Amino acid sequence: MTKVIPWLVISIVFFVADSINKAHSASGASAGREQQNSMDKSAAMDNAMSMHGSTSTGHDWNEDDIRVLRRLWIGSLPDTPPGNSNAVADSPDAVELGQRIFFDKRFSANGNVSCASCHKPEHYFTDGLQVARGIGTVSRNAPTVVGASYHVWFFHDGRADSLWSQALGPLENSLEHGGTRSQYAHLVYADKTLRQLYEKLFGALPDLSDKSRFPVDAAPVRANRAAIAAWKIMKPADRKAVTQVFVNIGKTIAAYERKLNPGASKFDRYVEAAINKDQAKMKSLFSDTELAGLRVFMFKGNCMICHNGPLFTDYGFHNTATPPRTVKLYDFGRYKGINQLKKSEFNCLGEYSDAKEKNCDELKYLVTHKEETYAAFKTPGLRNVSKTAPYMHAGQYETLSDVLKHYADPPSTKVGMSDLLPVELDDKDLVQLEAFLHTLDSPINADPELLGPYVP
């Protein structure tokens, strides 16, 4: 394969850095988000300068290398960014209510599906399946929710711009939970515990006792004709009241998910040793294969163009020439996701958002060019990546080895333009790179009581 010349890599990464900064920009946003923006851009700049290689060898890292390693270190992860569009994002009561709902199978059409059906704690909050299964089978893989509070966009195509609006999608998707917003509002209304928690957070629920006025199964969901018909006969004020309850359910789920973050891994302990120039500690932590894999990741593999920062993601979208799961069903990714996001009643600028307009710059300044969004999907983080197989947006690859082979020798893209740069990686490099990725395994950084159904 053609070898990429350093100046080209540097110019491309500087462009990526600028794109990251624009994607995260939000004038008047919180200090936490601003800190993340600065960190992401600085990381990309450092990555650009290191793509052409390093003068160091073995465990002898030079100062430029240490700076890059520090950017990847979990210790550089800032505090959880505030949920500007979610007024209860950091409320302990919202966390409790959200945890209760997350594991509650009653929040589905058949009483058999909960959020935890596809986001299992024992699978790093994924499900281990090629594509997610709820009431039916969807067309995409279930991503982890661990660390999701640091992201700007949600779903593989970024069709939601907040954790709470993301949570609402599966609840009414006919193939996932399959229920309706009025069903969930009635459930909260009828359950004494859920109702008390809800009203403590949001005030009194509307009186839903008149089921002719508030049908049990009503929502603007195209796949459910009966629900649509029931929704249309409701008064606008009643529809809004039900929708507000639905939105608040999503905001409590988001409050719970914000408590789930990655913990320190062997890689992070290695970086600490490198920062302290503790050669003995570094050698005790990393095998020769893992060390070689880290160097492939940082330099030869060009991996850090997209996988940078403490969560190993640029939070952006890329066309990586991933083949479709089925020949007859091609996924256009971000291109369609943008249109759904802009039309969503639950986006940052919508009436159900608690954000000020100045906190919604990401939405106002979306990159909408077809060339940049066609068949592009969100860059996943790599922490605990060994635990989240299968891989890619539709689980196209069963193993990490399969994924690495794809990037070493990618096919031509069927739609749009591939963002992948050519690299020269042999089989040994790939084995080493996979060994390094396993050093990113870690426990979830959360109260153990949050890693299962709520226990009073």
C-alpha cells in the first residue's frame, strides 16, 4: 500500500482538529465542555506531530510522546459535562428514577424489554449481538452507554443531540420497546413509587384517570396506526402534557446513564509510570507485544486521527468503507441522521429542551455537506473495546482481528467517499495492535449499586 507522507497526515489532522473544535463549540457553554473542546483540539494537534514516527524506542518516551500519552490518559478526562438541555441531569432523585426505569421491562409493549435488554451491565452495557433485538430485530448494533455523557451526538448516525432524547427513541421504536408515550405516562401515573419520585422532581402529574381523554396507547408513531389515531383525537394541550411526561422519563434515564463512566485501565497505569519515568513499573505493566502495539497505535497505524483523547474518540463521523450488513440494505448513516435530528421535536432547540439557545451551537452549525456525511458513522470510543464485540455500526465484524484487518486493507466504499488513509501494517503489527487494545480493559467507574436494578 502507498505510504502517506508526514505533511499530508499533519494537514489532515489539523483539519480534523478544527472540525472537532467546531463540532464541540458552544459559546456560553459550560467550563467542562470548553475544557473538553480544548483537550480534543490539543490532542489532535499532538497526534499530527507524532504521526510520522518518534525518535524514542522501547519504554524511553520523549517529551512529545509523553504529551500525547497524557492526552490519552484517563486522568485527563474532565468532569462530566453538564447536561444543559436536562434540568435534572445531576439530581440524585432523577438518577434513582432513571435507574428504576432503565431495568423495568414494563416500559415496553409486551412487558419483556427494558433498556438493559440491549445495554447489559455484564457486557459493558452492550448486548453481545450483531444487531440489537427488542420486540423485533433492528438494523444496527447496540453501542455502550458507558461514557456517553461526554458525547455530543447519539446513535450511530447522530440523530439525537442529548442523552435524554436518545433514550426516547427506542421506547417508541416498534422494533425495540415498541410502546407509546401515553402508555409510559399511565405506567408512571399508576405506580405509587414511580409517581412519588416523578412528582418530587417535576411536580404533579396530569390527571390521567379519564382514559377517553388520555388513551392508554397513543403516540405519533407511524408504525402503530391505532396509536396515531388515538393521538390525533386528543386535544393539543393533552398531547403536550403526555409528551412532557415522556420527555421527563427520558431525562431521568439520562441522569442515570451519566453516572456510568470508564475506570482506569492497565494502559492508564502505564501512562502514569511513563509520566513519572518509572522504567521498572512500565516494564512490569506492558509486555513487549503490548508496547509494540501502543507504538503502532500512536505512530504507524494512524489510529489517533480518529481515536484520540481519554475516551479514544474524536466524537465525529467518518466513512470507513465498512461493507453493508446485507447487500439489499445500505445504511446512509449521518446523512439521514442529520435530517432526523433537525426535524426532531426533542432536539436542543426544541420546546422540551432546558437549554438556552447559546448552548445549542452544535445543532445550529451542523456539517450537512453530503460528501462529508454520506455513509459516515460515529467514531466509537475504544475503552473496553474487547468487551463490546461484534463491531461496526451493524456488527459486521465478529472480532477485533477482523476490524484491524479491515483498516489495514480496506475495501472500496460502496457509497460516498472513504475517510481512511492508506497504512502499511503487516500481520505482526496487527497482532501487536490488538494486544494493546486489550490494555484498555477496565472496570466501570460507578457505584456498584448502579450496575443493576435499583435496590431500596
